[in-house]
Amino acid sequence: MYEYVTLTATLESRFQPKKFDCSTCLTQYGKSQKMIDKTSRKRKSKGCTDYTSRTYRIENIIFTTCIGNYVKEAGYFIEAFSLYEKGMLPFKGNIGDQPNKIIEVFNLISHARRRHTKD
């Protein structure tokens, strides 16, 4: 379940970087004291560190802080998915020889992309 939650959060962050990417959030306003205060207010409103102020729901998962807190590096999976769409499988053999977990990850990526492209 933990893997599903972190991958879902990571994909959400990739599809909505202005909303959930921590580096974008922290550098968006600049470094003056006034802008640092603005960043702090924004982070508080998003529930970055406070577990009671805000919840987010993606599919059947309820996040009690900003989704950016759950993001992990998933570059390999996204690159592998891109190649998978072009017909290249990440492991030796045909589609039936691929590990079930990688096919689940690809289905999750495909579903997340469809959810964001139809909006």
C-alpha cells in the first residue's frame, strides 16, 4: 500500500507541479523576507507541515498533508512507461514474462495520465 500511495503522490506532483511540487512551491516567490513570509503562508494553507488543516483526496487515498510530502523519485518508472508505450518492455521476454508489479505501475501511470488529460 505504501508503494501505491507514494507513486500516486509522485504522479500527481508530476502532473500538477505548480500545486504539489515542493521545489516549485519553495522557490516560487523569491528570497526577500516579504516573499518568504508569503511562501510560509502558502505552505500553511496547503497543509505542508500541519496534519489537521487540510486534506487531499486522490482516487481512494486521503492525504492529511500536502501531497508533495509523499513524493519519491519515480523517474525510472516514468521513462520505462514511455518506452513500454512504444513497444519496448523493461524486462526480457514478452508481456506475460514481465513482473506483475511493473504492469501494475504502468497501469497506475496510464490511469493518472488519463485523469489529468481529460480535465
